Amino acid sequence: MIRALGAAAILAAVVLTGCATPAGDRTGYDEETTVGGIIGEWQLTKGSDADGRWSVNGTPVTLVIADDSVAGQGPCNAFGGDVRVSGSDITIDTVTSTKMACTDDSRTRLETRYFQALEKVTTAEVGGTSDLATLTLRGPDETMKFTIVARKTAH
């Protein structure tokens, strides 16, 4: 219970305070000053795991990476957790979420797979262009591809 409250506090802090640039503003971002160049808000575009590809189908699924925490919106629930980044190595753990019921079984399945995959990723790779950066997270059987929503500056 305490861990869930802590994750909720982290999520609230990231969403309500934070140091985000306005959504869509991709200017002034200096990748050299961020943790692994991945601090910001990302939207999931593709995913797969040992059971195959995921059906994202435009479902807004986000990942907000801060200095030492992650947060975001799954297909049904908001979530938060801890993150450690060293070069291209990444560890995401202690992922906790709200417990809203999904109205659709496919969204429930996507959320379960997404949250499980987040805790299994081991590498992160930033690519794309300055206008449309991409982030790929990989684990033993997991691959998740994201596009940038908003860059954030490191603290």
C-alpha cells in the first residue's frame, strides 16, 4: 500500500509539476544534458513480446521518463515506477498502477503486456530526427517502439 501511494505521488509530481517544455515544442533540447537522451514523454507505436505483436491500434499509451522515475498512461490506468539509465542500459521496476477497469478485453490484454514488458527491458536506443525522435526499448523477448511527444530537461 505504501509503495502504491509512493508511485501515485511520483506520478502526480511528474504530471502536475515537472519541468516539461510545452507539448509539441522540440526546440532547446540538449541531449547531452539528459539521462541517456531519453527524458521526456513518449507515445507507444508498436510492441511485441514472447507471445507476439501487440495490437496498439491508436490506443494512447505513454511513457514519461524523468531523472529516476517513470510514469504514464496505459490503455486503462495511469502508472509510475523507478528507472535507472546508464548509457544504453535501462532498468524499469516497481511499476504500480491505478486499478480502473478496462471497458475492452483487448485494452486489458495490451495493458498487462505493456506493464510486464516495462519491467523486463534492458536496453534503450534513441533514433529518428530532431523533429520526430524515436525510442526503442528492448528486453529478452520484448521490443517497444515510441515516438516523442514532448522533450523535458534534466534537473
